[in-house]
Amino acid sequence: MRRHKPRVSSFAAGIIGIVVVGAACYFMFGGSIPFSGTPFQLKALFTSQTELHIPSPVRIAGVDVGEVTSVKRIQGSSAGVVTMSINPNGLPIHANATAKIRPRIFLEGNFYVDLRPGSPSEPDLQSGSTLPAANTSGPVQLDRVLSALNMDARTNLETLLRGIGSSLDGSPAPADDVSQDPIVRGLTGGQALNLSLQYSADAFRASAMVNEALLGTAPHDLSGVVNGNAEVFRALAASGDQLSSFVTTFNATMAALAARQQDLIQTLVVLPPFLQRTETSDRALDKSFGPTKEFARALTPSISQLGPAINAGIPWIAQASKLVSPQELGGLVRYLTPAIQNTGATIPTTEALLEQTDLLDRCFDHNIVPTGNETIADPPIGTGQPVYRELFQSAVGLAGAAQNFDGNGRYIRANAGGGAYQVATPLTEGGGGPAYGNAIVPTLGTRPAFAGKPPPVRRGVACYKNAPPALNDAKRGNGP
């Protein structure tokens, strides 16, 4: 029967066993896993002795999320920088994170770092970031308290306790007793305190009401105020020199107010009436909030359409901008400017023309048009037509009659000898005698009769201010 050789020799098996045992010891005593990447490193600055050892655990809400990898003391002080390695289950860590060193239970011994990762609204910290001293606190050891109570401190404490005892049990001096309230005169401090207990019930009741009011109107109001104050004081502690500068500036401000004490008193005197009037105006303002809310509620749909309206108007604005550019309307305006300037120079003469045109229009409306519409009663030859129609018809008649006065007309050839009716004119100007002639028909006379002189012309009176002529009132002249 053929025997099989072992696949691994005894020497190789021994080497493999040594490597496995060494790796187990390495990982057991804190060795890092190769090819596992760089762990998240968080540093924290503590101003007191940390009492931490490597590898003290780092916990969030009691769960281990990492360990302390380094503790370095800052030269010349009791402060130190603690470096921690944080596992992925402890991430992310925010900028307002805090770290406290707390004692472990009796069986565990030593201390651990209680890490609070901060608010999610704050930015995340990067690996290698350092928490400032304002975000850390160290443990308070009993030996530190006892070491603070040295001989001088104990003597001062004894003196303090004796002073408190004498103030509570000693009788008041006559000079001091006069200035006290009558109900506690002659009593010791302890007796006066015991007497004040009869007012404690009401005081505690008022204090309870104040404390209840401090709780706020909703759950966690007071805790929110406390957390907010903690953030404020933490920021003030981290400001360093800026806080001392603020105190100095505040001191100067208070000194300036103290120097103007009288002015400040006058301001406080007039402040209550001002507040009363402000309260009255605030009532009216409070009443206006209801309509304002209704208006805002009615305006809300239009606000939602404002964005699309603006988007639709942007292309129009772009085109309008190009339209008024120097290449478009801007150039046209440049060319039209001289014409507009010349047009402006003609405005005074245009105003004068409009004034004269207005006078002419009034003359037509008040005098010429009514006169043209008047009908002249002139029997037996009256036409019964308005004057303006007779004017046009006479123009046609004159055009037809004028043809009979040329060389071929019948009036010159047939009527040159005259008729049987003799006509004589009045004396002519210059002393001449009358002129005589023969007419073929009897003369009717002049219509209207000549008054001997033309009517007066009043150039200073506007035409429309004269009365329209009364054509039917004209006198008729007799025939020769």
C-alpha cells in the first residue's frame, strides 16, 4: 500500500503558527489593521489634568465609538491636548461638539471621554480638527479640592464661619439698631431671619409663580434658553481678548451715561407718557393686523404668478433695451433733436397765429356766418335766398353778363344810343356838374341808400365784439 506525503512540512507549520500568534497579540494590544485606511482623528484641548491613559475609551451616549491614542501636555501649563481615534459609528461630529472627562465605574477604573457630537445644523468637523477649551471640561478630583484647602484657605474659612455665626447670634449695636425696621429692632440676625419666615410662604408662592413662568409656554422652552445661554457664554469664552475689549468699552459707555445723569433722569421722566401713547398706538396697530393678514392672504396667489410674469417680461425688456439703444431710437432722437429745437423756436409765432386764428374764428361765428345766413327782403326783385347763396349766384351772373360788354356784345351795339328815360347824377366832387344819360328802363334807385360817407373802421375793436349787420334795416335810395 502506497503512503501519501504530508502536504505541509513541520517547519512550515511552525512558521505559520508563530505568525498567527504574533498577529493576534498585535491586534489584541492595539495594533492597527493594515490596508484599513486612516481613522478619523479628533483633538480636544483640556485646561486641567486629564487623568486619561492610552487607550481610554471614547463614548457617545454610553456607546464606545473610539479610543484615546495620544495625550500631550502643553509645556509650562497644566493643559493638554488629547488625540482620539473615532470609529465610523461615531461620525459625523459637528462644530459645536463637546467633550467631558468622566470617571468610569468602580470595576472599570480610570476615566473615559464623554463625547457629544453637536447639533446637525452645525457644519461637520474634518479629521484632525481640534475642539477648543470652551467645548471641553475635565474631572474634579478630591485631591484637588483638598490641595486647594491649604493653611491660609482653612484660616480664612474659619474666620468666615465665625463672622457668620456672630452676625446671626450677636446683638445689634445701638447706632445700627436705630436704622432698622421697627419689627426687628433689638433682635439678633438669627431671630430676625426666624421672624421673616412668616413672610416666606407668600414669597415662595410668588417665587413659584415666577419659576413656573420661566418654564415658558411650551415644553423645553427653559432648556432652550439654558442651551442658548450656554452657546452665548461658550462664544464669549472663546472670544478671548475681544471679551475684555467689550467690557472696557461697556465700562466707558456706562461712565458716559453716569456723566449725563440729569439728562438720563429727564429721559426716564418723559418715558412713561411716551410708553402710554405708544400703547394706544399699538392697539390701533394691532387692529390693523387682521386686515393686513387678509390682504396678504389675497395677495398670495398673485405673488405666485409674479415669477412667471417677470420671466415673461425679461425678453420684452431685452428687446426694449435694444430698441432704445444708440443704434435704434437713440440715434433717431439724436437726429430729431435739431428739428425739435427749431420747432421750439416757432412756438411764440405759433401762439400769435393761434390767437389771430381764434379771433378770425370768433368773427366768422359771430358776424360773417349769421350775416351770410340772413335773407334780404327786397321786393319786387328779392330772391328769398340767403345772402351767401345770392353772393355765389351773382358771381355766376356777372360772369355771364360780362360777355355782353366786349366788342361782340349786344349791349354796346344796341344800347349805345340809350333809351327814353333820362338819368342825372348828383353834383360830383370838385364842383363839377351833374352827369346825364338815357336809360332804356326806369331806375329803381340805390339799395341800400348811400349815406354820404363810408361807415367807420374801428381797428382796436375785435370783429366778434361788433354787432352783426342788420341788412333788412338799410335804407333804400330813390331813383333819379
